[in-house]
Amino acid sequence: MAKLDMDGPFDLSSKVIDTEVSANLIGNYALGYMSKNGKFVVKVIGRADADLRSELKAAQKKYNGGLLSRMFGGHALDKFKFSFANTVDAAYQVECRAFEAFGGTEKLQNDEDPVPPAA
């Protein structure tokens, strides 16, 4: 079974993001929800090449689920996990491994495969 080596899960709110994630750091994140048996269900994998805090807030807005999603059987993505990385390349490698481990675009809500960092 796939496993994330990240801190969390935490509530996906701006206040919690500000408390838990330092600004201006490179890193990775996973968005998801808690299953009925208390397991973190991963639905989005991502990375930040410059500011993980800002990237998480942008992802929160993009993937919050909304009322329509929940009405039609979807889950609100209300939890996140994260980890910091020393380099952009290291963050990209973590993103690629997690993306594949959790099923890629077939199982995740990501729109596309991970994009290599700008040279």
C-alpha cells in the first residue's frame, strides 16, 4: 500500500496552513479527506518550488469540493499533509513518486502528470 512520508493530516484551512507551514519554503503536499475508519485518503498530490504555504492555499481554493461535489457523492478535500524539501529537484522527485504510488490521473484529481521544474 502506498504511503506518504509527510506531516499531518491537518485541517485544510488558511489559519491552520499559516500555523503549520512556514512561508517561502520548497515542499510537497497531499490533499484528501479522512475515511470512516480514520485513514487519510489521498486525492491530490502537488509541490511548491518557492512557497509551500501559498501553494497550499491556492490548492485549497481549487480543490475545496464545494456543495455541488458533495451533493453528487464527492468528498470535500478538507485535510492536508506536507513535507519540506531542500531543493526543487528533490521536491519534484517526491511528487513523481507519490503521484505514481497513488494512481496518477486515473485515481487522483490532479489534471496532469507532474511537470519538471523550470531550468
